Amino acid sequence: MIYSMTGFGKASVQLPLKKITVEIKSLNSKNLDLSVRLPQGYKEKELEVRNVMAQQLERGKVECSVYVEVTGEETSATLNAPIVKAYIAQMRNIIPDADPTELMKMAVRMPDALKVERCEVDEEEWNEIVKVLNQAVKNINEFRKQEGEKLGNDFTERINNIRSYMKEITTYENDRIVTVKERLQQNLKELEVTIDESRYAQEVVYYIEKLDINEEKVRLTNHLDYFIETMDAHEQSGRKLGFIAQEMGREINTMGSKSNHSEMQKLVVKMKDELEKIKEQVLNIL
């Protein structure tokens, strides 16, 4: 089963005096790239948050944000009265007739007008936050799983399309051989030379063997089967699927260079188009 690297997970908990919300977003990335945003009072716990996510989110550009909404009467911020009074006095010297209410509004917005008292993180409260964090991680993994199922269905459809095009190519192979022989005979007639029929037959066989694509079809079929098998495996398979797609591309390119037939080349182009779409989506696989 495949998982997408793109996802979103959210969870929240209502504590007696505050509401904690955790949001996790992820995009595709070669490795695990973590970004953690915590309120000032929880900065010391950043390493623990990173460890929780690193253990459960293997790859991706992941952004985790923790929001705290105070719902009770408790607050860690208080007005810094001496500073506010000093600001009001300075502004009154500049504008003597200013409205006191307006002066107060401006003063509380100035730097250092609010004094934040640093408090130790309550362990019981933090344990609840960790539970919410784990739930958010679980939710994003479920989201990734659902997205992975959609990608898996898309991959299966495109793999089947490639199989269908490859099967259709087979119908033109005999026509191609006849066309090649006729072309060679026509060229020889135009040269008006006498040829050794036995040697000519050998050269035709050699030329046709160089255009044979049976080996490429066998290898491409094996790659298609392995791609489906890897998708169904339990391991995280994004990188492996990328390697298999590269090998599929090599076989399709070789078939195109050997096709020497307009209809076969059209089918090869269609196969390449399906493969490019697979490669684009593989970049999102965990």
C-alpha cells in the first residue's frame, strides 16, 4: 500500500483554562524536513515535538503549528504600568490636547507595554498536548493513506494503458517487416545492380533482428508487474517506484528507436505520455 507525502492533520483539546489546537501540513520532499511553531511558553518542548513527528512521519516537508487559545481568566501577560505611563507622558508633551483614551490606546501598542511572565510548563498539561499531537499525526497519516489509494488507482490505470498500447504495437510488427523488405528491394531496384540472393536474405534477417523489440517487451512487462507488486507491498516505496519508472522509460525509448513504423511510433508516444504522468505522481509517494 502506498502513502502520499501530501497531507493535513488537525486535532484539539479543551483544557480548563485554554484550548490547544495542533495542525500538521506536509508536502513532498526527498527527506524529512520538519518545521515546528510553538507558543513562547512551550519553546523548550520543541525537541520533543520533533521526535514525536520524526518517529511517525518518514518523509516530506512537514510544518507543525501549535495554537493556544486562552478561554479562562488566567493570563501570563500584564500591563507594564511604568512603561505605559512614560509613553503617555511623552505623547502628552508632543500633543497636549490629545484625548486620554486615544493616548492609552497608542501607549499599549508600543514596545514593552506588555510584560509576559515566564511560567514553567505544567507536565499534566503538556501530556494532554502530546496526546493531541499524536492524534494530529494519526490524522495526517490517515489523510496520506487516502491520497495514496487515489494515486494507486491512477497508477494502475496508467500501467494498464501502457500494457494495452504495447499489445497494440504487436499487431504492427509483421506489417513493419514486410514494409522494411519492400523498402530494401525498392532501393536495390533503383540502384540497378545485381545482387547475391543468399547474401541479401542474410542481410535482411540481420537487419530485421536489429529492429526486433521482443526483449524490450519482455523487460517492460516485467517492470510493469514489479511496479504493481511494489505498490502493494507494506514498505514505503516512493524511491523504489521512481527507479522502476526510470527502467520502464529506457525500454519504451528503445522500442521507439527500433519501431521504424509510423503507427508504432504513435503508440510509443502514448506510452511515454502515460509514463511521464506516472513519474510526476511518484514524486508525491512516501
